[in-house]
Amino acid sequence: MPTPPTTEETPRKRDKTHYLYLAVIVAVLLGILVGFLFPGFAKGLKPLGDGFVNLIKMMISPIIFCTIVIGVGSVAKAAKVGKVGVMALVYFIVMSTFALAIGLVVGNILHPGEGLHLNPADVKSVQKSATGAEGPVDFLLHIIPKTLVSAFTEGQVLQTLLVALLVGFALQKLGAKGAPILRGVEHLQRLVFRVLAMIMWAAPIGAFGAIAAVVGATGWAALKSLAVIMIGFYVTCLVFVFVILGIVLWLGARVNIWHLLRYLGREFLLILSTSSSESALPRLIAKMEHLGVNKSVVGITVPTGYSFNLDGTAIYLTMATLFIAAAQDEPLSLGAQIGLLVFMIIASKGAAGVSGSGIATLASGLQSHRPELVNGVGFILGIDRFMSEARALTNFAGNAVATVLIGNWTKEFDREQAQRVFAGQAPFDEATMVDEERQPDPEPATAK
């Protein structure tokens, strides 16, 4: 009689990426030290951080394309996709407006900038940033790519979103004939996430270069002179995330904000070290799917949120404007503040296609609405990099919350899976970033 096979479970290997993120923390601390001790040398390390962020950005378009095509192509009814998109946009507009209002309230309480004489030496660079911003019409036309593949070569998120939606709907119309193509895209997604996992091992180098450069260039001078607005901005962002978003998430999905943010801890560390929420976009897509949100909901909500749900940027726009107005002895009346609020709601939506969207949108918004204030933007450049970290973290948290909410409202959220994930019973696979056992069988609707 043959010996029956043993049923002992093989011990699970320790997650090697645990050491990776410990290395990121060490790299950040070393970067701060080098920035203070050798500022001249530290400034030259900026390309290390830029290079890592560029590597991540290189993967964003293919990941968004694969995620949306699989999600939309696997849905039987196109109306379901439209429902998710409309619901997401309405939520983004409401929350961004609320964030702008909070920025105005806090700005009026703190009165940052009063009695400060600005020296707008960097006005030219600010105006150069402002020229990079687009108007509403140009912004909408820019969503359409020049060719079917130019969205991938130019790294435009909204253009990639449009192309992916068209391809996904086309696969729906193909019916059973589109199933092989859909499976091919699934295999491509596995490959793309594997490449991303390899790139992530360069995170410590990127974090070291980015932090060292900003500390070396800024030092403590700007932090001392602008401590009020910077600390106030950080506190406002924390209140918005843990109180406002926490309440909304609990009422809308019965999910604890602390559990969600702890689950995304590595992504927050990555954003903090690179000051870019884009560096964590691919991982957010993968983690939201692993959490139990349907692929189609994730594929539409996350990329759209990165362009339209800029809660941190919204708070920054209003607080920075009040700071500049008070610092130049031109305080805004309540009526002017409300008018500014309405204008910034529109301006913040145009931040999607602008590199360094916070400072560029602030400059272009003031240039259009209150041109007499635009000269003061140059002074805030000294701490903009530090404030950009809070902007990026808040934007990221807002998009994660939005994805869970939209998934729950459309009944596309696996609550049992989320509970297993939060309890540590279903750990995220850092090596592949894809849940093989949760991959849906692509069965597009039969063509009519």
C-alpha cells in the first residue's frame, strides 16, 4: 500500500518586502541627515528621486489600461459602468467642495501671513508654472489622445482611461469572441504587476535622493518663517482624513478608517518619501481589488479620482490664497472668499494634466481670478515641497475611501474579504500583486 501523502502545511515564507520598506525608512532618515550636513552634495541627488518616480509613472498607463479593460469587459451591462462613473464624479465634486470650504474656515481662524512682508523673487518661475495650466475647454479636449497608442507613450492618465473604456466596451460587444482577448489582457496585467514589483526594490534609493535634495535645498529657514501655515495645513489635512473621511466611510460603508489606512501603510510611506501620490497609484489599484472591491469599480474610480478627487490640493488652494492675501495686506472679504471658493472648485479639476499641480494651479487660478495676488506665490515655493507631501497623502486617502464607498454603494464590495484582509487572514501578495484565486472568468455578454 502506498503511503498516503501528508497534509502538513508548508510554513509560509517571510515577506521579503518587509525588509524593503524598512530600508525605505532608513533611507529617508539618511537622506535628512545628508541634506543637513552636506546641502550642496544633497541637491545633486535629486535625479535619484526623480528617476524612481519616473519608473513608477512608466507603469501607470499599462496598469490602468489592463485593470479597466478587464473590469469593463467582464461586465455584462454597459449601463453599470456608467452608473459607477457618474456616482464617482458626483462624490468627487461634493468632497472637493467640502475640502475647499474647510480650507477657508481654517484659514480665517489662523490668519496666516498677517504682518509678513513678502519678497516675491521667484515670480518668474511661478508664472512659468502658471502657463502650464489648461483652461476647461483645453482640458476636456486634451482627454482625447492624438492616436490610439499616444495615451501610453505620453503617460496621460485620462487619455488612457478613455482608450481603456472604449476597448472594454468593444469587448462587451464582441461577446464570446472577445473572451480570448480578455484572457490575454489578464496575462498582460500579471506581467505588468511583476515588473512593478521589481521596480519597487529601487524605492530606498529614490527615497534617499528625494528627501536629501529637498532638505539640502530648503533647510530650516523656510520652515521657521512659514511655520504657521505649514503646521495649520498639516493639522487641517489630518482632521479632514481622520474625522471627515472617517465619518463618511463609516456611515457610507461601515468600514473603520484606521483599518483602511493601516492596510495602506506601505503606500503612505512610499508617498511620504517621494512626495508624489502617483508613485502609489498602481499599488492602490491592486490593493483595492484585493480588499474586495470589484475590478470595474476600481478601474473607473481610482484613475478618475486621481484627476478629479484632489482633496488635499483643494485645502491647499484656499489656505495658500488666504495666506498670500493677508501677507500682501490685501485680505479678502467674505464675498470674495466665496467667489474664490467657486472658482477654485473649477480650477482644482484642471490640475490633472499639470506637473506639480498644487503650485501651478494656485498660480494660474490667482492669475485669472485675483492677478494682484499672483506675485506672492513665489514666497510659498520655499515650503511647497513639504506641503506637497500632505497634499499627496490626503489625496491618496481620499481616493482610497472613495473606492470603498463607491464599491459598497454599487453592491460591488466583498465585505467578508475586507474583514479577512483587515484581520491579517488574507495578506496581500507583494510578489505578484494579483489575486490568482480571485481572478474572474471573463465571460463578456453575448453580442446581440
